Amino acid sequence: MEMGCSNPIVRNSGSNFSIPICPRHRSLSSSPHPQLLFPSPSPSPLRLRSSFSASSPITSDSSVKALRRLLDSPGIHQGPACFDALSAKLIQRAGFPFCFTSGFSVSAARLALPDVGLISYGEMLDQGSLITQAVSIPVIGDGDNGYGNAMNVKRTVKGFIKAGFAGIILEDQVAPKACGHTQGRKVVSRDEAVMKIKAAIDARKESGSDIVIVARTDSRQAVSLEEAFWRSRAFADAGADVLFIDALSSREEMKAFCEVSPFVPKMANMLEGGGKTPILNPVELEELGFKVISYPLSLIGVSMRAMEDALLAIKGGRVPPPGSLPSFDEIKETLGFNKYYEEEKKYMVNNSQPSTAGYSSPTYGTRISRGGSEQKSTKAEEPIIDLLPPVVYDNINTNSSRDRMSWIWSRTLRIKITGKDGLQKLDVRIPAGFLEGMSRIIPGLAGVNIMEMLEDAPIDADGGPQSGKILIDFNDAVGDRIQVLVE
């Protein structure tokens, strides 16, 4: 059966299907001993360790090229499924060379809803973008059934490419889809299923990408094993890079699947906790002929159980035991706090000159500087304000003379700011000459002519403003009470 592939076709004389020889598979097909390209009956456990690892830096190569190198490398490769950026980062830190996204897990984590087609293309794309940005290893995204017909598949593939995915899994279920290994699964017709894969190939070409396309069929449970084999061959003919039959029910079925289109890598789905497919270890799966393994529920499953245990502990008046809870330092290290602090040092600015910058926050949290030196507030809840030294004040208020200022500098002003909740936000004493500059810093004082108020205040014996005089007492726009008193 020819699917319009422009590449040469090798026909299997013992069957009614053909194998496309795509450029990336040409070296395999030309081997004089193709059987040597597949696992030996007794592989060494050391082969489970891929030549490509997460510790190998991905430099100029894209994640797509990294995934293709992985598929071409010896051994079998394990890919746990993530559901958010943090779980993807943990997979990378654990040393896995790639990972999957699980539609089941994303639907659970993002919506707390079952994987029955309720989560949308946009939501999956948004979650996927956050995941791919958090890691440098390749990520294979769960594209479900493409969210519609062949034209929808093209949009989905192009969207996944832009989101940074190295691969995409596309299945042949009808809409709304059903979760794998559950009841009620139905598949589209043969022709529509194949056309969707062809549409995905076309979208890849149009995007100038080489994203890996994993073709999944759910027809094993929806129709029959024979139908699943037929569709897998057709998907390979159409140009799919990896084949995946969901819910194979025995070791024999799994082995027979690996003999279908033998030059195309096969994916095994080890559904933890009791699915239809036998749970085999990587050595056994490699013996059968699989290339990549997905573990879709491990991370979301243990996360749910761990959160339940923690909540029970808290409800009982305790905290989770140390063995089940990383230290705060470990959490910070995982999230990259230390790396952030190190990088932040490159952009630190040493303000050797006094700042005259305005202030825009009603919490008054600016920096105190006197003569170019910085002073930190000792209380986190107390705001810090930028005080202008006399020379700066003179530059701001060019109409004032030093003689006019001398009597003002002899007085101290007390500024009090009380929040509308009754809590004190600021209580500071400063030389009176600073105050006009402060109107540029504290929003509530903007537009208030402090100098005029000082000049109009009652005069005491030394010619300065009279002590105890309240210059300002009002509530600003956010409800804070601002008071300025002469002392």
C-alpha cells in the first residue's frame, strides 16, 4: 500500500505492506545485516545507559536534533512523563535524556479533571510552553487526537513546534477522546487516521522543522489487534518516526508489534498502577524490540499520595516527617535560587551618587541615602525613603539661597504615615531642608508646597518655625494618614 511517500519504498515479500526508506532511515535499510541493528536476545544491562545523557550539554543543536540523535543511539531510552515545569525539571535533574508530557497528568494537575477530552489545545499548548522553557532536554508532547480534523492536526503540530516541543504524539481516537486503558474508546476510519498523520508530516515540512512524529493507534481495544497492526504499517508508510499501539495486553502482542515495520522505532507505555499492558523492565522491553519507554503516571501519582499524606499530618497538628520533605535549602537549590543570586550579582548597581528618582508605590519602600551611602531599614515592615542631602536640595530648588535655607536646616521635622488599618508605616525625623525633595518621593506629598508652609509657620525666638507646629495632616488617595510636624 503506497501512501504517496516521495521516498523509495522497500516491499516485504512476505506481507502486504511496505516500508518507506526516509533519508534518516536509509543507513538502516542499507545495512547488510539489519538484524544486528536490533537488540540481541540477552542484552547487557549496561546498554540501558544511553550514550546521550542529560548531563551532556545541548549547545547549538536544537532539541529536535537531540531527540533524533537519541533515537539513533544504541540501547533503550526511558522517558518519564511530566505535567508541569517543576516535574520536567526534576526529570532532567535525575539524569533522564528526554521526557514526555502526559495529557492525563496535565489534565489532572491543571484542571483536576479526567482525561476525557475536556482539556483544550490552548491549555495544553500553554502548559507545554512552560515545560519546554524550564528544561534543556527534549520533550515529546501529548497532542491527543490533534483536536479535530486533519486541518486541526496541522495547526496543532505547528503550535507544538513553536512551543519548543521536540516531538508530538498523535492518536486516532474520535472526539471527544477517551483516556488510554479505559472504557469507551473509539477510533476514526482508516483513511482519516492516515490522512491525519500525512497532515502532520505536511505541517512539519511547512514549518521547516523536523519535529519527531509519534503515531499512536487505540484500535487494539477499539477494534482488534490486527487492525492496530494494519494502522501502524500505514502510519509508517506515511512517514511517522515512531509507532505506538496503546493497551497491548500481553508480552506476545508486544513482541508481534515490534516486528511490524521493523525499521521504525517502537514506543512502550508502562501504565503504572494496573493498566492492560504488562509492566516489564527496560531489559525485557529492549529484548522485545522497543526503543523508548513512557512512564505516564509515576510523577503525578506519587505527588498525589505525598500531598495527601502531608495534609493528614498537618490536620493532626504535625508537619510532614523529614524523610518525606526536602529541606528549605534543597527546595531553593532545585528551584534555582542559588544560581539566580549568582547571576544577579552581574547586574548589581553601586549607587555612588545620591538618587533623586521619584517613588511610585504607596508602601514608600525606597532606599535611604545620605551623602551617597546606603542605610538599610532594620524592620521589614518599615518603609525606606530616599532623603536628599542639602547639595541635592539646592540643585532641585534653584530659586532658594543658602541664607534662606539656614534657619530651615536648624529644625527637625517628624514625618508619620499611618495605614488605614491603623498600623504605622513610617515614623522618621529629618532635617527640615530635606522635606521639599521628599514631596517628589512620597506620593501623598506630591504638589504640596512644603517650603511655603514652613515660611508661613509661627516663628519662635531664633527665627525658625515654631516647635510642635503641625504642617500637614491629611489622608492620601490610598487611605494612609500623612502627618508632618515641626520639632
